[in-house]
Amino acid sequence: MADVMLQLGVFQFSIDTATYQRLNRSTEYRWARQPRIGGNDAMQFTGYGPETIEIEGVIYPHFRGGLKQIDKLRTQGSIGIPLPLISGIGKVLGLWVIEAVTEGQEVFAAQGIPHRQDFSMRMARYDGGLRSFLRL
């Protein structure tokens, strides 16, 4: 994965294709509170909450990668299964699902072909366990 920034399923984000300029990762942790008379609430860790990644980037389809890159992201989201997410240095980040893909186009050529496509994508970590993934 030499020039790959991130890989989701078979889709690779890289300098030569869909380059993201911003990646925001959010992880929530759940704590249950039990009120106590005359003192602070007692707290107990009850597990992890949602974990999401939001990516914002730009594609110059005439430079490299072509016009179909955002369509490929949408196709991966529409198959309805969790996908492995792997960082550019080979770290496996688990299984993730695509929740939303947003696209903006500007600077057009003949036939409405954009010279620039801005995109954003929101993913959520899948933690349904192996049994639910295999639908056992």
C-alpha cells in the first residue's frame, strides 16, 4: 500500500485518485451514573458508544482516477455489508459501513463533465459480532 492513504473494502484513497484533505474520527464511551445523596454520582463504564469517521476530499478526474470514483464509493455503500478499513501503513481498523456519500461538482467542461469533484463520506464502525455478520 505504498501511496495509499486509506483503503475501504476494495476502494483506495490515494494521492493519485480520491485524495482526502480532512479526516475526523470520533469515539464515544458510555458511563452509567448512579446518583448518591451528599456526594458525586457513582459512575460505571458500560462500554463503547458509536465510532465514526468523516472524510472530506477532492477529486480531479482529468488528472488521475477518472470520473467513476464517487460512483465506486456509492456502489460499495449500496452492497449493504461491513467493509474492512485499513490505514496507509497497513493497520487494520476493523469493519466499517458507509452511512453517507456527498458530492459537489464545479468547473465544468463540455457535456457537463466536472474538472473538480468535492466529496465527503461518513462511516460508522460495525461491531455486530461475527454471528450477526454471518447471519447465523
